[in-house]
Amino acid sequence: LLFGADYSDSSTQSFRPVTNSAPAPLIPWNPDLATYSFPMDVTKLGTRTLGVNKSVYAQLTANFLNDRILASVAQRKNYFDLETQTVDTKTVTSVTKNDTPLFGTYSLLFKATPTFSLYATKAKYQEPARTANLYRDLPAGDPRLLEMITVQPTTDMTEFGLKGTFLDDKFAFTVARYKTDNTGSTGYTLLPTVIVDGIIVHASVGYENVSATEGWEFEVFGKLSERLTLMAGGGIQDGNATGPDQPDAAGETRVLTFNNDPGDALFARLKYTFGPSPEEGLALVAGIKTYFKGWTYSYGSTPYFTGSQSYSSTESVVDMGLSYGLEEGKYRIGLDVTNAFHPDASVHTFGGQSTESGRLVFLTFDANF
């Protein structure tokens, strides 16, 4: 039996465009552009969010049939305090205090043979409630600026799979099937463009987003020789997100649907050590990740986004690194390069989102005490 508690506090600042202050020509949507934005003069508004998160939990674990069955039940309750204020004047704009019901995590593992095990996990988690403006980028004085939307993100996850070892325990593997349901996140979609006092306004309306992700993933790790180790794996993932029907400014009903396969990928990573042990001396690492993507967006009843648009592309990125360990790995200095052959971020999704950042170089130093 295990008891525990967590405490954390945070402070975040955000700035975003809040008004279009200059006339701009209407621009039709071009799906071939890597990014898309409306030309505008932007006034920025700063918001600071102060948060305190507390939780208590208990976990009970039991073994049966000579340790062939391992069962675990855990319960957690969260308490959230949030305060939102303006950055410039520190004026408090909202205060939220809430807690969640007891959420459980349930796990079961069955050791079918000395080298293979079956497992299943069920878990649920809830984040603090959030309040945000229902409408964005409206002109000053619009009464809809006072309308708010409150959501509470909740995640419900189920996973089951097989794990074990082979080749005299030189290799370990995992194969898993999972599904994640998410509710309570906030999304925004454009309203029809209007002209107010000669200014073109590109406002948007918020909705509570409902999404689901499911798929398969596998991973294998082991030694190819005394100096060479391999880690490889991949995943097949399907997802969808749907916002509820929204009446726009003209009273028309709009529907937003998003389907994607963002997690389809394969990866492999090799590590070769030159020293007297894997922890000491020079080590070289090289890896490759390949993403297989297909995105479909469907929008209705807007001047720009009508119908659907599909994106499909495949992208491979290479990571490399070298490190040197001292005193049996107690100290290690390393140089790592991620996405080595792409200096710029890869952009394949709507709105210019990036799957991989551009080339990054890290100098690291690790010490174990």
C-alpha cells in the first residue's frame, strides 16, 4: 500500500493578437502555402496565469498465483487554484478554485511464461477548469467581448499489450494497443469576415473540442554485440476531432471536423561504444525517424474554408550525437544534433504547424551523485 501527495505552482505569460486595426484586402485561402495569415496591424494584450495544483493519491498492489498475476489499483484527487491577471497592471480578471472527483488507474499484468507477459491499463485524468473568451479578435465595443466559455480538459485512456524478452534475454520488446478520449479543450474557428468602420475584422468563435486517438505501437531494444545496441519501433495512429455546430454571425450553422494520422512513424537508433564499458569512454549515436502523415480538414459555411482539404506527405529526420563518459559513467559530456539535415522546421500541416523543429544542437553534461 502506497500513499502520497503532490504540490506544484506555476506562472505563465501569454501574448496574442487581439484586434485588426487597419483595412486589409480579402485574401482567398491558398492550401499550397506553408503558413497562412491575414495582413494586419496587431495590438498585443498580455495575460499572466498563476496556478497552484495539489493532489493526494493512494495505490494498492497485490500478487497472486506465485507472482504470475500482478494487480494494481490507484486513486487520485486533484485540487486546482487559478488566478488570471493582466501583465501591465496586474489587475485580477478571474479566480477559479475547484477539485476533481476521485480518478482511478487500474492495471493488471499476467506472466504467461517466464519471458512473455500480457498487461492492461485503464486511467482517467482531469485538468483545471479554464475560462476563455468565447469570441476572439472582435473590434472594441462589441458586446460579444464579454461572453465567456468554460471547459475542463479530461483524458480517458485504455491500453493493453504484450511485452517480453527473446534470444536469451538479449532483446526486450513491447507491443501495445491504446485509445485516448479527450474532452474539454478549447478550439477556435473563423467567422465570416465583416467590415466595421472601414476595418476588416477576422473574428473567431470558440467551441469545446472533443477528440479521440487510437492506434498500435511497438518497440524493441537489445544488444547486437558487446559494443553495439539497437532501439527500434514505430506506431500506427488514427485520430479525429469534432467541434459542435456553431451559429455564425449570419445565423448559419457551421461544422468543423478534423481527421488525421499524425502518429504513423518508424524509428531506429544505434549506439556504438569504444570504451572499456558502455558507460565509460567514447560513444557514438545515430538515429532516423520517418513520419507518414495524412491530414483531412473539413470546414463548412465560411468564406475561406468550404469543403475539405487533404495533406499527405512523408518525412525522414536524422539525429546524431557523441559523448564521453568518465569514472564508469559518473560523469558524461555530450554533443547531440537533432534533425541534422534540415536547418528549418518542417511544415506539413494546416496553419504552418511543425512536426519536427529545425536543426538543433545540444551540448550536455551529466553527473551522477
